[in-house]
Amino acid sequence: MAMLEEQLIVLKKTFDKYAGKDGDKGSLSKAELADLFHEEIPEMAGDKKQLDQFFASLDGDKDGTVSFPEFVQFAATLMLLYNAF
Ligand SMILES: [Ca+2]
Ligand SMILES: [Ca+2]
């Protein structure tokens, strides 16, 4: 399987694991995003203020939730950053 495809599947699984906690599986609320960070990438989970800023930067259309496309965009940015090293 192509590497990008594998990464997308992992992303989707991670998204689904946390997005369904409040009954709305289509998007991540701020609380769900906080859970995701603390469990999956604790080294990136900052304090509440950092999380607020981070949530705002992920929520591209400012509807108060992070959809899968918004999440993928973030992950793609992260991957580009990692690859830059
Ligand atoms: Ca949700
Ligand atoms: Ca949004």
C-alpha cells in the first residue's frame, strides 16, 4: 500500500476514535481534540490557552468544530514539517 494511503487510513481511524465521543461522529469538538492530543501526541498537548489557539487554527471555517477535511489539512501540514527535517 502506498505510504500516503496508509497514513490517511491511520488518520481516519484516529479521527473516528475521538470524533464520536459526543455523538457527532462527523467532527471533533474542542473537548474531543483535547482528548486526542493527550492520548496520541502528549508531547504536543500544551496548556488550555495553547489548545484554544490550536483549535482556532484547525477550525478553518470557524464553525466551532474540526471536520475531517480540516483535520487532514492539519495532518498534511505536520507531515510536511516532519519531512522538512
Ligand atoms: Ca464529535
Ligand atoms: Ca470547522
